[in-house]
Amino acid sequence: MRFTIYQESRQGGRANNEDRTSYCYSRDALLMVIADGMGGHHHGEIAAQIAVQTLADSFQREAKPSLADPFRFLQKAMNNAHHAILDYSSRRRMKDSPRTTCVACLVQDNVAYWAHAGDSRLFLMRNGRVVAQTKDHSRVRLLLEEGMITEAQAAVHPDRNKIFSCLGSPTPPEIEFSRKTPLAHGDVVLLCTDGLWGVTSGELMAVSLKGANLLQAIPMLLTQAETKGGPHGDNLSAVAVRWEEAYVDEASSAISTQTMALNEVTTRLEEFGRNPAYKSDLSDDEIERAIEEIRSTIEKYTPNK
């Protein structure tokens, strides 16, 4: 595999950052994940952390160097994350379980597979156009599909943040899966939270990313979205990959997995409470306790094979 990848998360106008991002890759497979914690306070960020960490840990254990069934992997890992969040909530005797959206994408053998719950989105962009994207699990999207409201009305609808599928809810998540989608050289796969797509259309992002260096273009998009969001703007996060399935025209920013060992996995995942970009209202002691509880909870759902 050969690709360029970039991830970043920003606090926006919120007091805390409840978004989490991660990516992992082996010699033959790539995983990208974004989760947007819900419900305010610090519980949403814990749910998001459990989600991305569960998927990343599962990938590290199972991508040796590829996955036998990518869709089954996504289904199992996302359901395990859902149950891990419920388990964490039960152990802490919370009145209400923390919740998070989640979108994850696997690329293997030049084919992309993705799954999502909630309104964090994936866009597949080709030659400056959006050729595929996820559909939000939201009340507003249902109204749009029924022709009850227009796109313009949806953008300002009072229920635009109400979603009907997420991880951590007492109701099992409705996880929606893509088709097997072959990638072409130069395709961009963008995963992002609503802090970005809510103020920047997919079409505009596709044009901005056409032929651009992701390491420069994604921060520019985030900065523009942060400015549009203003002092009350949402957290905004993105993980983007440009697929470059050709071992020619070496670019300094590109990653090649050609020389990786069969059992080697590289992971980019910020541990809970360790990244200043993820500002939290927890005390240092609360963060340390949360880290230990998150670790022990996830270990129950990602056992050694």
C-alpha cells in the first residue's frame, strides 16, 4: 500500500473537545476512525475514546497483516465498543450512559469498506467530486428524504443535532455499512465530524482537496470551518487519506507499507488526557482513574487471540 494520511482535531468554540480520531496500518490494511462524543461534560469524550481505542486495539490484534472479513471486523469492533461504553457506565454507576457517534473505514487490496452510526461522515472524493458519502442517522435526514424540508431548511433545523443511532445508547446501534468500493489512484477518503461538514459542503471540500497536499489542505479547511463556526462553533476533526497505489514518483509525505513485517502495525492514537488538543474539564486524578478504567474495560472486549 502507498498513501498520504493526515489527522487533526480542534476544540472550536466549545469548552471541551469530545472528538477523537485514530488511524492504524499494517503492511496490507489501513484503518481510520472518528468518534464524536455526545451529551456534554466529560462523559462524551470518554465514550469517543473507548470507541476509537477499541477499534484500534482490535485492528492491532487482527491485522496480520490483513483482515479475513473487513465488514465483519467493523461490525464486531463497533458493537464491542458499544458494549464497552455500557460496561464503563455500569461500573461507574452512571445514571445515563455516555454516547458517541462513530465512522470507521478499512482499506485492503485497494478496496474501501466503511461503517457508521450517527452523523459523523465519510466522503469519497475523486477528481474534485464527491462520489460517495454516508447518510446521517438523524431526524433531519429522514425529513429530507421524505421531502418534508429542503437542504437550506435542514442546515438551520432545530433538530439537526438529534440522531437515532450511536454507540453507548441503551438501544443497540444501527450500524450502516457501505458497499465494497474499489479505490483509484488519487482518491481521497475523508472522515470528519459535524464541526467541519456542518459549515463546509462536501462539494467544496472535494474541490479544495483535488490534487492538494493533505498535510496543508486539511488544516486550511479546519481553519476556515473554525472561523465560520465562530465563538460557539462545534469541535471539528478530520482524518483524510489520499490513495496512491503505485510505487512510483516518491513523495516525501507518502507512506509506503511495502517493507513492513507481516505482524507489524503502526498506530496513531492519542491516549486519553494526554493531548492538549483534547481539552477536558476533568482533574488530573480523574483523568488517571479514567485512563485505567478505559484500559481495563477495553481489554474485556479485545482479548488476545
